[in-house]
Amino acid sequence: MPELTVKKIALVAVLLLAAGAYAEIRLHEQGRPVSGTTIKPGIAAFSPAPIPADWVVSGSPVTEVAEVSQTHDGSAHVYLWRTTASAFRWTHHADEIITILDGDVFITGADGERRHLTAGDVAHFPIGSVQLWEVPKTLLKSAILKHQSPTLVEASMRWMRRARALVAG
């Protein structure tokens, strides 16, 4: 008999979690902003964003980032990023799409192919990829980072945080 009660409790918990996640998705979609974000690199609020020391191959890069915006669900972020002349290995912890805004960079991928990107060029780097970046002078790029999180998991986590806050508050 106790086993049946545990199964019922587990089923109710799963149903509540699914209902909460569904409600969170609907509320989140309704709360989406309706206007865009624009920024000029010259007035962006850059903050230091050092490259990990063990990634640096040569030079002493001074690296900065400015967050421009993010998607309504928080799964993608738009940044301005700049660095001084240097060479470093970069490991991508999210899918990244970049546009070179100023300067240039030589990028060597795992396949050994070396590419030269200049202002206006666009590139995509999948999560987990690693490249050698050789920056001859200051580089400015825009970057869109897309994190890999299932929507249902994100919604469930938001709903659980809100439920916990309601109970606590």
C-alpha cells in the first residue's frame, strides 16, 4: 500500500511540474518585449573580460565586452567584444555567430584551415569548437551566443524558482 501512495505522489508532482512549465512558457511568451535594442560601439559600456591565461599563445591581450541585449527567453545574448593584438586559442562554450566590425583576425580551425576575416565578414563557431585566433591589431566584433538549454527545462526551472519565492515570501 505505501508503494501505491509514493507512485501517486510522484505522478501528482510530475503533473504539477508539467502544468507549471506550460503556464511559465505561456506567461513568458506574453511578456516578450516588442521593441528592439540598438547601440553604437563608441558609446557601449565595455567591461574587462580577460582571456584565460592558459589560452594565450602570444601577446598580452586586453579584452573587453559589452552586453547589448538578449532574447526574451534568455537563451541567446548579443555582445560587442574587442581585444588588442595577440594570439590565443578559443574554446566555444555556446554556439557563436560573429560579425567583424573593425580590424581583422586570422582564425585557424581544427581542420587546419586558416581563414582571414575582415570588417563585414560573418562566421559561425559551434559549441565545443576550438580555434587559434591571431589578432594583428585591435579587433572589434559583434557576437551572438546561443546557449544549449531545452525550453521545457528552462521554463520548469523558472516556474520552480517562482513557486519557491511565493512560498517563502
